[in-house]
Amino acid sequence: MYKYLWLIVVPLFLGCAKNHNSPAAELNYVELSREGEVSLYEVVFLSNIDFLNVFEKGERPISSILRCSLGVDEMPVDPTINQYSASGLVSVSQPTRNGELFVYSSALSFYENMNGGRSRRTLNADELRRILQDKQFVPCVYTATAFGFKAYRSATMRVPVADIFREVGIQ
């Protein structure tokens, strides 16, 4: 009997995640620039929400990531289903508010998801050109998680493909 007790207990805990009650942040793209000779690209953006306080006071996010979908026009909820993606950790670019907006940055890498999202391969310039050639923008979403809370997800930000091509060196 005890070996089946987990079938009752686990579903009870799964429903215990608290709602963060924070509205979806509006993200405004500022710029994209290559970081040195490595395959990282810093995207700077503005938000109307303080990402460090989207959960309850004193509850900091344990993950703070900007995810972008290269292959499709909308960002799916499950990022592992995207074959081509970009992502990076989000950091506070300026600790003070810029008027009414917060300034953040993320060092993105462009990659192909393989093995159901369990491994990645960095994309080269020719592959990026092929994937993005018919697109004007790449959709990106900020996501954050904290213990005991449902995941937070922002509204979609659009990064211009022309800026990606410029920084990657695609004419």
C-alpha cells in the first residue's frame, strides 16, 4: 500500500505552485552587438517590470533567461520544441530606472536543439542566413522561475533580423 502512496501525494504538491500575480512585461528592443570574437551576441532591452521582483518580495528568480525562436514566428511555451533557437541569461544592465523602464541585457548564442532539446550545436553564419533569410524579426520572451511559483513569462519582443545579420557578418 505504501508503495502507491506517492501516486496520491505527488499530484497534491504539483498543484501547490503559487501564482506570481505579475503582469506580462512589455519588452522593448534597444540594440544587438557581438561580444568579441566569441559566438555571443549581447541584446539590450527595456522592460516596464522589475525582473528581480516579479515574485513575492524577497523571492529572487533562480533562472532568468531570454529565449528566442529562430525557426518560427511565435515563441512557443515549451522552448525545447524549437529546432533553431537563441538564448542567454539575463542580467541588469543598469541598476537604476531609465525613466519608467528597467534596462537589461542578455548574451545570446544561436544554436540548433538536438535530441529533443537535450543537446545543442552552435549555428554558423551560413546556417543563420538560411534559417532567417525570409524573416524580418525574431521573437524573444523573458522567462523566470522561482521555488514554489509558476514560471513567469513576458510578452514577446521582436529582434530585427537585419541587426543579427549585421553583427554576424552576413551581407
